[in-house]
Amino acid sequence: MFFSLPLTPLLFSSFSRFFLGLFIICALFLDLASTFSDVHKKIGKGYRLVSIEESSNGGLVGLLQVKQKNNIYGPDIPLLQIFVKHETEDRLRVHITDAEKQRWEVPYNLLPREPLKQTLGGQRKDANTNTFTSAEFAGTELIFAYKTDPFSFSVKRKSNGEILFDSSHSNLVFKDQYLELSTKLPKDASLYGLGETTQPHGIKLYPNDPYTLYTTDVSAINLNTDLYGSHPLYMDLRNVGGEAYAHAVLLLNSNGMDVFYRGDSLTYKVIGGVFDLYFFSGPTPLDVVDHYTAFIGRPAAMPYWAFGFHQCRWGYHNLSVVEDVVDNYKKAKIPLDVIWTDDDHMDGRKDFTLNPVNFPRPKLLAFLEKIHAQGMKYVVIVDPGIGVNKSYGVYQRGVANDVFIKYQGKPFLAQVWPGAVNFPDFLNPKTVEWWVDEVRRFHELVPVDGLWIDMNEVSNFCTGLCTIPEGRICPNGTAPGWECCLDCKNVTQTRWDDPPYKINASGTQVPIGYKTIATSAVHYNGVLEYDAHSIYGFSQSIATHKGLLGIEGKRPFILTRSTYVGSGHYAAHWTGDNKGTWEDLRYSISTMLNFGIFGVPMVGSDICGFYPAPTEELCNRWIEVGAFYPFSRDHANFASPRQELYQWESVAESARNALGMRYKLLPYLYTLSYEAHTTGAPIARPLFFTFTNETKLYGLSTQFLLGRGLMVSPVLESNKTEVEAMFPPGSWYDMFDTSKVIVSKETRAVVLDAPLHVINVHLYQNTIIPMQQGGTISKDARMTPFTLVVAFPLGAMKGKCKGSLFLDDDELPEMRLGNGRSTYVNFYATVSKDSFKVWSDVEESKFALEKGWIIEKVAVLGLRGSGGTVDVLAGNEVVDTSKVEVSTQDHEYLEKMEVDDEVKMKNVRVEIGGLELAVGKKFVMSWKMGIKA
């Protein structure tokens, strides 16, 4: 029945959004031609610097005066204040605002940062008293330079003089509802970021593609369109004389904006707020993300089970269906840690309720007791819209606490799944308290293990000012639930609803209040929706995190669709409503990698596609990729056929294979999550994060790394049994058979065998990876013995490897050392001529010793000789090695390897088994090697 729906832009719901794809693609080139053609249109003559002086807190503060007024997009703000400060050695802030009137900025309580202490409209000097024509303000890594008339500024790297940002490209424009700033760029710069958008050309920003930032409920199938999140950050990677340097620029502004990237320039066109620019010096991509997340908040600590496999579907209509899904995963021996329900469990699709018929509480509690005993978890959805229903306790308490966003003094009325709804105002402290209490109440009703917050862009099935119709039921249960049935009229009478500059909203320049909250609606303290729109999901994530944290003091798990700068500090993200197509499988990698840069490392896409039905082959290939997403979940639409991984035997085989490897790698993934939590480092990364000087990798969007050196090279096309993969210089070992090795002297393409059930995953040299034996539930897999895989360069006569392992009580809110419930182990290995040594250094051993974790095997790759007599010290005690078994296996090589035959014959994989080394105790193991002839 759904296929009879007309192709109309009025359908932006979770299901019907899919029909918009063709419409948007066709309209894109027609509607945007004029917008794109005037990107370099000069507006006014800019500003001149009339005073500048050192501020009391070590920065610079100055005044800018408009040179010549004009009324394009409204009158100019005549006098601006600029504040500049090197806040850290690697971060520079440039803040420009109205000198005489407070303007909207991202609230400091949501995103904590150094407050501006300068008084607006402070000391002024006559224009004649300032004789500066140019000047520099140097920090440790960055230099801020400026010119006075017309005012422009630049930022350059101190170490090599490279100009990173130069606004002299175009004049500064600053009006109440239109701000414009440009920078020059070298044409060979590689840019990344500016999301959320589905980028058809891969992870690199593509010149002349539209980049609009405004949180919107438009499905991810729409290309180059503003989607669920707003991340006004870009990373710029340049190769200067064979040496790579990366930096990033954040425009901390929540208003809607278009960003025009032309290859040699980048221009911001923003419809409000201020210019609050932050420059992060790098110089490596990992440094950039480290500096960025140090500012916006480190990624949230995730529970261990979150790295298991998750199964969801919109359409598990009753509890028996959910129980059947869990049982079938167990029968198929496919790993499963978390079962989810969409709004099926709700009573009338109302938040924090249970359907008494389909999900009766006693039976649901019995089911949860059963799966919790096994170590499994349960997560449910929560939408922000609260059903307008006088018999609904959540709504009653919301009204009593005055928590809803207002329009002309009354709660703004919208429509989502329950019908008529009001939206909580999470900028209001009372709303946060109410929400925290509702989360607590629901958890007492159903002990869920996490919350999934959806539709929080905010999505609205109606547009404008609406009322509940008299004399008819809305919704009536027969029309599709996403069709607006309220009585509505457009709200365009204010400049907030109809701003002078039209951003490219929804890819077609629709009004910014279309299918969302009217932008003239009012939040707490008079804040306009116009300004706060794109931080709604962010503010809900913060409130939800507070609610879950307060229940039992356990580590929260939250999955959010809408994100903003700093969302990763509280929540994971999935990439929204995708399609079961090969193209969407390919796009998922770029989006995942971008969110790692945005500081949201726990990210993944709906495996096999949200809609429509995937082919069996596609689902095979998708689970092979999705098994290595940081967040790995199968999710589908109710109108699609069932697509759980056991539905096809071939997919079940691929799932057992790929997820089997994931569950063996769980200690490695969890250690990467600790690294992300402490340094911001993405779990899934582009290859250039490790191989930064390799320019061939700058645009590579079909492979990715987990951590520093585990490379995933999937099949992303139909009817393929081979895949061409790029291999950077060095030795790479097949994780499914570590005797197989590929060696490259330089970055090159290699054709790999990839039959239907094979996913190519390779381990890079100089790495030690901790693995366990796997299982079907992470709780059980976590208690199995460890194997250390030590990867040397093939045939190295001298080399070093290192790795690490983080272990903790993953229910604790904080993920850190020093609490008595965590252990951190560094592993090291060296090879030198005929001797080998591997050892550990343990921090805070107590937790690991209590848990009884042991290392059972050590597999050493790339050695030139076989193992001899093994000596082991555990602490200061000599270990009995009489039961230790040493085995040797020759390495196998791909044809046309860049290694001569003599070297090939000498290289082996050595496995030392029969060990019982306590993970929590330092050990040293060594042997003399017999050189293999």
C-alpha cells in the first residue's frame, strides 16, 4: 500500500522520507543554480579595525567599524568586537560579535568553554589613534595576523609558515541574520568534515557540492543534503614537500548555514549567531581529533556489551516475536548481545509506556530476567514528542512543570507518532529535572539497559501553527501515521520564519520551519527556536545521559539520531534511515569515518539497510562490513521483509564468520574505546590517520582501519569474488589465517580473493593485538583466555612491536584508572638477530588478578627463524615451561610479492601455547631462535 503514495515533499517521516530521494536529486540542480552562482558576490566593503589592545586575560580585544552600510540581507551591525586568544598551545580562538548587544551563542552550560570576560561596548578609541596596518599575535604553534582596512585576518603555522586560514579572500559581512566569512585554500588541500551529509564522492569534501548544516529529518538516502546532525568542523590535510600536516577549523555556531567549498576557497554563510572560530593546530590527524575532543568533550565511555551485536526492527509487534528472534539467533549460533524494540512496545506510541496487550509487564519482566541472567541487554526507543493526552501521566507532569516549547505563550503543537504532541524544552532546567524523573519512572516499570532517542532534529509531520481538529480523530488509524492530520496554517509572518537569506534546507531551500518546530517558537529565557534548532538533539542527549546515570549509577548507553558539536561526549550515533542498496553500503563507510573526526567514535549504519528489502548477496556483504562498525546493529523498517541474519543460511554463515572475528577482537575494540575516551582517537579511521604521508590514501573511502593497524577491505559491489584493496608500505597479515602475508614496498593496489563468506581483515606490522576465544555473548567471550598476536615486519632481523589492553568493570560510570576496578597493560616485543622477547607492563593489577584472566597463547608473525627453548618470568618468578608447546608454520605469500625467494623461505609464524600467564602480573618471555633454512 505504501508504494501508491505520491512523490511529495510533504512526506518527511521515518518511512516516507525514502520517496523524497528522486525529487530532491531532480530539484537540486534547478533550485540551487542561482545560489551557487552568487557565492562570490561581494556584499559591502567590509569593516575596518579602529582599535586593538591586549586584554586582561592574555588575549587581544578590538573594535571593528563597518566601512559602508548596505541593506542586502538586512542592515549591517555597525560596530563589532573581536576577541583573540591562544587558549592552549594548540588551540586558537577568534570570536567576533556585536560590540553593543548580546547575541545568541551555543549555551556555555551545554558546551563548557572559557567565558568571554570582555565587556561588550568596552573601551573605544578614535580611528586616528590606531596606526596599525598589520600585526601578528603569536602562540606556541599558531600565529594570528591581521590587516586593518579592510579588516581581514589569517592564521598560520609557526613551524613552517604555512597559512592555514586567510579571510582576505572576501570582505567580512555581519548582519543580524546574515554572516559571511571566507578563507583562501590551496587547491591541493584535502578537506574532511562539515556534516552530517551523505557524500557520494567519499570522505573528502568535493568542490561545488552543497554543504548545508541544519538538523533535519531527511533520510540518509538523500545525497549532499543537510541530515540529522550539524557539525561545522572541517579538517584540512596538506602534504608540504612530502610531509603531511593537518589542522582543523570549528565554527561554533548552531544557526543554519551554507558552506561553499570551491577547491581554492571556503565560504560560510550563516543566518545568525556569532563567529566563534577555533583553530586546532595538529599537526597529525590524530592530534587534531585529540585537540578537538579535549575542547568539546571526550567521547562517552561505553559499556562492554555495547560492542557486541545488536538486533532491532520497527515491527516486532509483540513480545513473543522478540523472544523468537533471540531464540533463533541462539539456534543459528550467531552472536547477539542486545535486542531492541522500536515503538512497538509502547501504548499508543507514547513515550515511557508499555502496551498492556502486546508487551504485558509481567511477561516482559520475566523475559528480561532471563536474558539479563545470560548477559544480554534490552534497549528501547524514546521520541521527544510527548502525546497531548490528559490521561497520560508523562504529559500531565510535563504540563504541571511547564516544560514545553512555547508559541505565543502556549505549548507549540506538532504531530508525530502518537498524534498531537508537545516538545520538551531541554534548555529549561526544570525540563531536565522532569525528564530525569520520567526516565527513572520508566526504568522502575521496565529495567531497560539503554535508551534510543530518535526524531530529535526535531521531526514534525506538520508545518506551521497547528490546532487539534474538532469533530474528527487525528490520527484516525486508517491514513498513514506520518500524514499531517492537524489543522495547520503557515507561519511566515516573522523574520525568524522567513529570514532574508535562504539556506539550502533539505536540499531544496524549503522554509527552515518546514516539518519541524516553527522557528519563531520560544524556548526557556526567550531563546528562539531559530537559534537553538540544531542543538535540540544535543540538549536531549545531555538530559537523557543525566537520567540514566542517576538510576543505578551505571554507565549509560544512549543512541541518538540528531547530533551537534559535543554529542559524542554523551551518546553513540547511527547514520539514520538508509536503503538496502550497494550504494548505501558504500556511503556508510564515509559517514562512519566522518563521525570519528567529529568526536563521535561509537557509530554505525543499519546493517542490510533500513528499507527496502536487501538482496541476500547484499546482506552477506553488509554484515561483513557491519561486523567491524564500532556500533554494529541490524535494523529494518516494518514494511520490509524480515532480515535478521539467520533468515538466509548464507547470511548466517557470513555472520558467524565476521561476527566471530569481532567477538575475538572485543578486548581490542574495548581498548580502542578507552583510547577514544581518553584521547578522542576514532575507533574506525581512514587509512591516512596512520599513513599520513601517503597521498594516494587521502581520498580512500572503501577501506578503513580499526585503531592504528587493523585494516578492513570489504566487497562493496554485486557479483564480485575479488576486491582490489590498497596496501600501504609494510607487512600485512590475514587475521583469519595469520600465516598469510602481503608485503608492500610502497602503497599499491592488491587484488584479494573474496568469495561470498570472506571479509578481508589484515593486521599491520609492529603491532600487538590482544584477542580472546570469542563466543555468542560478550559476557561469556570476555572471560575466555587471551592470545597475543605479535606482528613483526616480515623477516625482520631487528624490530619492535607494541600494543595495549584496557580492562575494567564496565558498569562503572567512569572509564578510568585509579578506581580499583580497572587494569591497563602495555605489551612490548623485540626481535634482534637470533633472539626474541615479549613482555608486559601492568598498571593497577588488582582488578585483572581478581578476575583471573590469563594469556594462553602468543602468536608471533614474520620471524626469520623458529622458536627454541622458551624462558618465562612472571613477576620475579621463573615459570615452569614443561607444558609449553611451540609450533612453527611457514608464511604463505601472495603471488608477485615484492620479496625475493630466499627471504620467503626463512619467514615463519611461531605459536607458543600451553601458557597460563596472569594478565594482571608482569611477565617476560624470551627464546633463542633457530634460523630456518
